[in-house]
Amino acid sequence: MFSPNEKLKFIKASLEEVEEVLTSVNAPYVAPHGYTTEATRAYLCTIKRGGDKVSIYIYLHLTQTNKGLMYCFDKDPISVTNYSLAKEEAMEFTESMGFIMEKAEVTANTINVIPPFMEDLSLLKKDEEEEDIELKEIPSEEPTPKEARAKEEEDIELKEILPKREVKPEAKVSPPAKKEEQIEIEIEEKPKESAKVPPPAEEPKLPAGKRVIGKIKIKQIVSSAVEVGQMSKEFNTVLRFLSSL
């Protein structure tokens, strides 16, 4: 477990004693123990203590008021066997406050300007103020008439040298026409059946010596005369004549 140690203001260690330093790439607004909320950066430092012992420190640098607060592990120093567990707990502690930690490169030139190793933070503030330079826009100078004329002549020469590129309109490719499927249907013509003409009715053959006059049937005539009940002599004569035929 890590607890604040207000008596410890900075870490006194040489470059050879520094095992590892992690620093936050962001500066979230944090309210550490006994301080107001402001933009803060975190540092996680591992220091060799001789043998197989190390110490892990968490340092919070309040950037607006330029103050620092040191956190120490309650079981310091830590053995090598317990180092991974203690470091994991330190990472969880810093990430719970919103810090994103990354490994920092520590050299002989940079160790004296890293806040956890600085005895006097006012030097850091002074350096930051000196680096705060206001950038002003430099107005562009207007070219002289001679320079403007030379620029125009140069542009004209470039236009004459460079060939004009004609922009050809892109040919529109029409979609391929759909082939109409031709379906050939063969229609077989059936021969027309000729109308059957009934054969002519055969005339009844009469016995030799007989003729048909007016196609009158004698029997019908006789029966008709009998029904009338009147047979004149003239009719009997005609009947006899017809019978003789």
C-alpha cells in the first residue's frame, strides 16, 4: 500500500542507483491529499537499495502551484521477489487517478531536471517561464515594383515553356446492349382436309322396258285417289296408261 510522505521532498539517488522511471504522458486534474484540484503529472521511480532490495516511489507534481507530493510503499525496502507485486500495485494506484504511464529515459543530463529528483522545484518553474515565449506573426513584406515585374516575366516564360495540356473529356462507356433472345418456333402446317363430297346417289335400276316419267310414284297416286274416293273415267284411263309404261 502507498501512503503520502510529506517529509520526503525529493529522491536522493545517483544515476547508477536508478533502476526505472515511468512518467505520465497526460496531466489530469487531480486533488491529492491536502491539496486543491489542479493539473498534475505522476512519476513512478524504482531505486536500487543494495543487495536484492529496491524502493518504489510515486511522485505527484502539481504543475500550477509547482508543488510535489511523495508516496512511499509501506513495506519499504522491497525484496526482488515482491517487486513485481509492488510495481503492479503502484501502476493501479496511478491509473486509478487517470494517469497514463510510460517509461522515461534517464541520463546524466536529464536526471537533474526530473521533478522527483529535484531538491528545489523553483528552478524548474524558472526554466518553464524562460521557455514560454510568445510567438508573433511576422507580416509578409510587399514586393517592390521591380521584383513584381520580374515575377510576372518569370511566370510568362514558364507558361511558354510548359506545353498546355488539353484535358480530354473522359469517354463515356455505354453499357453493352442486351442481346435479344430470338426464339424460333416452328409451326407445322397440317394439310387441309378436303371436304368430303358424298357420292352421288345411285338411281334405282328399273327393269328393262320401264321408264320413269316425272318421277311420280304410281302407288302414291293410287293411294291418294282411293282416299279421295272419287275415280273418274279419265283418271282410270290415265292410270291404265301409266301402268302400261
